[in-house]
Amino acid sequence: MGKRIIPRRRGRGHRWKAPDNRFKGDARHPRSKSSNGKVIELLHDPGRTAPLAKISDQDGTYTMIAHDGMHVGQDIAAGHGAEIDVGNTSYVGSIPEGTKVYNIEMQPGDGGKMARAAGEAATVISHGKQTTTIRLPSKAQKKLDNMCRATIGSVAGSGRGEKPIAKAGKNFYRTRSRPKVWPKVRGVAM
């Protein structure tokens, strides 16, 4: 693939760079095999649609994607000993069928890759000897290793798309944190 010649690029400004100094950090499962923690703060991250929760446990603090109904002071458990309750992180092989889950790992230990946007949740469908089948928000079904972790519940911020964007200035600030082309000029208007 070639690249654009200089006259095409000239006057265009600098390349887009994510304002990562404003981002609040990674939203991952805890690194330890099992942990018990407490929610100490709920955070707004401009780089994502869902709010984050800061969790304090025996190893320090980490951030995770907040579930619907999470509050400061809530107890959070993760790992083999965690009971099946909203907000707790467990292995998909031990989560009952029909349970809503989010922030699901694709490979064991990767921290969570699927169903992370505001209001999203996947459903555990069936269990096999080595794998678990889940239905993603896109209605696609995916087989995962039983040792992949997921958080029980659905992501907070489900009504995000219902409020109308009343003016262009709101959309300007909304798209500033994301790599979207905005404003998008119609070709016939030029």
C-alpha cells in the first residue's frame, strides 16, 4: 500500500492522537488467583462508554468496569472461592447457564476483551468438558476455555444512547476522545 502524496496531506493538521493523559487506566480482572475487595470510588473515563470502579484489595488497588447497580462500599470477590453474585468475577466453567456476564476473557489470563461497552452483557449458554459456550451481545456464539474469567452482571450506563445530542457542540466534545471523523462533510456540500 502506498501513502498519500504531500499535496494531499498539506494543510490537514497533525495526525490524531488519543488524549490518553485523561484516561483512568486499564479495566482488567485482578491478577491474583483469588481476591476479596471493596469498591472505594466510581470513575468517569472519557475514553470509554462505561464507568469504572476502583477496587481496593489485599494486593493494592485496581480498576474494573462497573456493573449496573454498583455502589461505593460494595464487597467484590474474584477467583475460585467467589460466590455467584452480581459484581463478582469467576471462571466461566463454574458460572451457571443463563447467567448474564461481561468483561469476558478470550484466553485465560488476558484480563477481559468482550462485552465491555455500556449496557452490554453476554449470556452463558452451555458447558462442555473443556469449553463453555456464550452468546455475545451481537447474538454470535463463542466457545471459550473453562478457565477464562468473566464478571457476573451487565455493564453500567445502559441508557447512554437514549438521550438526544441536541447540538453540534455536544457532539464535538463527545467525539474528541474517540478516533472518529467529525464533522463529516457531505461531498455535495463542497
